[in-house]
Amino acid sequence: MAVYLVDKPNGAIAASVANMDIEAKVVLIKDGVYLDPSTMPGKVYAMEDDVHARGLKERLAGKVTTIGYPELVDLIVADKVINFA
């Protein structure tokens, strides 16, 4: 099980790699919140600050779980991290 930190420039590569992990936890960060969460495997999270800064709250509602930095730290501490940012 791993946490995949995904920004937009590497979204396709991240999705491809994460698809090999049936327990993937994908965290969309920065411009990664523009990516289609349905292309990502496993549980998909998005950084709340990035979602709000880009005005995407309505578009992502029900598709991702928004999290803050404390929750991100919990995910990072609990699992292996693969960074695509």
C-alpha cells in the first residue's frame, strides 16, 4: 500500500503506476486537482487548500475526499510515499 502524491504534469504516469496498486491512496496536489479523479485508482484525496484556491469545490464534490495538511501527514507517516509532484 502506498500514497501517491500527484501533480498535473505527471498525472498520466502516476495513474499508470498507481493502477498496479490495488490499495492505492492518491492525493491530488497543486494543479493535480484539475485531473479527472475517475482515472485514478483506489481512494482519491485532494488537498483542500488547492481545491479552494482553484475554485473546484463543486466540480470535485462527491468524487474525492478533501484533506488538510494534518491528514496528509497522517497518510504519509502511515504508508510508503511515491511522489509524482
